[in-house]
Amino acid sequence: MSDIQKQIEQEREQARAVCDTSGSTSGECAAAWDAVEELQAEASHQRQSKQKNSLEQFCDDNPDAAECRVYDN
């Protein structure tokens, strides 16, 4: 399990604990779940940034193709 996944699990447990003690309609409960959502969004962003798009994959496989040439001015 990655570090961010561990953080998400910890924040979920904390959010559940906060909501059990302060009530599910409290501001503290909402803030705790917001922290979980932010970590989940960051995890999603990290996964997307690691994936290559089809052009990047094509250029990795065919570096001499015209579509992959880079010109320095």
C-alpha cells in the first residue's frame, strides 16, 4: 500500500472517530471528511500524472517518427 493510501486510511479512521464523538452534522465531522476527500483527489491526480497518453506511448516506441521530433530554435 502506498504512503498516500495509508494516509487516506488513517484520515478515514480519524473522520469516523470524530463523527462518532461530535455528531455527523458537526463542522468538525465535515472538516474531517473534507481532509479525506482532498487526499483521495491527490491520489487520483498522482495516478493520472503517471499515465502516459497515446502520443507519449507512440513516441516512446517510435522516437524517430515525424510526430515525435523536437526542434530547438
